Amino acid sequence: MTPKTRVKERAEEQSSTMNADQQATIRMVANDLHRLNQSVMKAVEAGVSVELVRSARHHGGEGNWGDLLIPVIVSQSAHG
């Protein structure tokens, strides 16, 4: 069973007061996050644990910021 992350729905709800350019970039982020979530689920099914960790915070200079992420991968060791 695939978990429902509601990435697209949450992005649309939160971007309702933004201009068209801002909404387009939020849709791009939401699409990329959806693909990232799918990749994380595939990695888990392949036997590795994945943790996403903020590696930095990007500041736009006008009070806007965004978290940048890196994956921390833990391979499952074979027992036997």
C-alpha cells in the first residue's frame, strides 16, 4: 500500500494567495517532491533506509528562505 502524501494538494492549498509565477514554482517543487517520495519508497523496498536531512538553508535576500536536503542512506546488512 502506497502512503498518501498529499504533496500536490498541500502545495495548492498553501499557494492560493501567491501570484502566477510563484504558483508555478510551487507546482514545480511539489512535482519534484512527489518524485522524491516515490524514489524514497523504492529505495526502502530495495532494502535501504533513507533519511532526508537539511544540509543548508538558502536565503533569497528579501526574507525568503528554503531548506536544502541531503539523503542519509543506511544499507541493510545481510545477516546469516
